[in-house]
Amino acid sequence: MGEPTPSLHPLRAIQAWLPSLRREIWILAAGQLLLFIGQGFTLVYASIYFVNQLGFSPTQVGIALGGAGLSGMVGRFIAGNAVDSQWLGRRRTLLIAAVISALACFCLAFAETFAVLLAGNLLLGLGISLYWPATLAVTADLTTLENRAEAFALTQLSNNLGLGLGALLAGQYIARSGSYPVLFICKGVTYLVFGWVIYWAIAETQPARTESTPLFQSWGQALGDRPFVIFLVANVFFAVYGAQLSSSLPLYLANFVPGGNTTTGFSEMWISYFFFWHALLKITLQLPITRWLKPIGYSSLLLVALGLWAAAFGLIWATGLISAHALVPAVGAFSLVAIAEVIYSRRHLG
């Protein structure tokens, strides 16, 4: 009989399990981790702060957050051209996104009037919309078809870990101090730190091109692709779901759930636990599900994700109806949303 195969050292086993990617991808992931810790500081608490602390009406907050969506839509069109521009490219677009987003956070930290609230959200929507196409383009430039899916999964993992840690830390901080503006200032600082990481550690990754396609011709080709347009329309639903998760849902859980741990709903600390659980599930499932779902078509994945989202919204509706033990449907809803988002994110992981 031969000798038994020695077990791998735990660190080597982890290294063997992790995807083999270029150093720049790991640096970018570390920068995104810091960035999304800051994002998590206010993801849960922005609407609660604006309504319960500053006294804005839910309608005003909805308009301001809707303004962020509108500027984000415009920014996506700008970003699509900026990342392919020989003058801006991926790196400069990321730097601009970091600066704009930081300015937005500093505006929101001192938003005592509706005009400042709206301006801050418009800037934040613009900054975030510039960030996403640029970071995805950098990731695609630095990977091959064989490891691109896992590189995008690593990006999602960093984002989810940052959001979860940020929401958890912010929840503990709010429970002790109650000072919301500090969270927005810290968020702005993390955007500047992310910009510093990009400036010093990431070179321009845009491949050299010998010829370029006219702007309107490029958009004409994209919008003339019927399956692509149908795919865009279908994704509008998922964008709405994501917006509700970070805007109206925290306020709903805080003010309109009779079975929570306060007289009106759940406390900020408990809401932070929900979002941390949501992020933890996504972190745990991101890489395994990405590998398991490779053989399944995108259309089937979108249908499964849509079904899970519908079930999650049903549980959220139930939390507002029951007078006790609302914790159970709330945790179930966040669990289903986490799984749905992991499956949905597989659509662009290659």
C-alpha cells in the first residue's frame, strides 16, 4: 500500500481554492473593499436619517433618491463613452468617479435643506454610475475568458464584504452615538482613499486601438440589437428591486413593522444585523454559485432570480402584518434576496 497523501496546509488549501488572478485585480478588490465599507456606512441609514432626524418627508427623500437614479442613468451613458475614450480611459474615469462621489457624501453630511439633499444625491448617482462601467472594464482588461467569471465574482465578494462590514459598524456606532453625519464624512473619505489606490497602484488598462467607431454609430448598433434591448428592459425590474432595498426598505423596517423590537419597528442596530446577514450570505455563496451555474443559461437564471425576489417581497409584506415575531419573515426575506442577487449577478460574470 502506498503512503497516504499528505493534507494541504490550511493556508495553501485556501490559496489553491482562490482563483489565480493578476496582482492588479487583487489590489483593485482591496480598494473596493475599503470603498464599500464606506458605502455600507450609509446604505442602510440614509433614508432613516433624512426622514427621522432631519425631518424631510418620505416624498422629498424619494424625490432626492430618484434624482440619484436619474443622474445615474445619464452617467452610465457618459461612462460608456468615457471608458473607451483615448483621453479619459478606465483609470481617469475611476478617479473622477471617486472625487465626485466624495463631494456628494460631504454634501449629504450637511444637508439641512432640500436643495442640498437633492444636489448631494445627484452627485452621488453620477459618481457611482461612472464607477461601475470603469471598474468592470478594468477587470475585463486584466483577465482572460477562462478566469473572468471568477474575477468578477471576486469583485462582487469584495463589494458584499465591504457593505456588510460597513452596515454592521455603522449600526453599532449609531446605537452608541446617534451621529449620522459622521457616517457620510467617513464614506467620503473612503472614496478618496479608493481614488488614491487607483492613482498609485493601477495603470491604464485600455488596449490600444487603431480605429474608432463614431459615437452615434456605436449606440445605434447596440440599440438595434433586439435581444439586447429586451434584456435591458427586463433588467429594469431588478434595478428597481435594488433601489428599494437600499432606500425604502430600511425606513419601512424602522417605522412600519409592529412586530419589531421597538414601538414602531426595528432599531438601527437590528436593521444593521439584517443587512450584515444579507451580505454574509452573498459572500459565502458568491464563488461557489458562480462555479455551479456556469452551464445554465442567462435567461433561466434571470427567471429563478425573479422568483426569489417575488418570494422575498412577499415575506417583507408579511413583516408589516404580524404583531409579533416579525424577525422570522425579515430574516427569511433578506436570505432570499441574497440568493437572488448572487444568481442575478451571474448574468455578467462571463
